[in-house]
Amino acid sequence: MSTLALLGVLFAIPCEPAGEPIRWDISKLGQTAIVRLNNAPFPHASRADGFKSGEKLYPRDPHYTDNSVA
């Protein structure tokens, strides 16, 4: 039931394209649409200096500078 609720929330969130065309990546496993969204969760201000998990640092560039969604 929680999976169904999560899907409902995800589809209810409005997504505004950034005005760029959809990019399609094609592989032997299938097709993936890559869309740039103005209201995507990244880049987020909380990741301006990157993110540290334990001793591992994930710098802002290239990890948190892309607003594309697959």
C-alpha cells in the first residue's frame, strides 16, 4: 500500500519542463527519456558545498549541478 501511495504522490507533483527538448538515450535494454526540470530536486542549496558521508566527500561538481530527471 505504501508503494501505491508513493506513486500517487510522485504523479501528483507538478513538473515544469525547462524548455529544452526531451533527450532519448537508447541502449540494448530500452529507451530512457532525459528531461530537464526547473523544479527538479537538484541542484539544491543544501548541496552547495557538496555532501559528506563518513569519510567520503561528494563535491558539488559534478554530483549536484544537474537538474535533469530520467
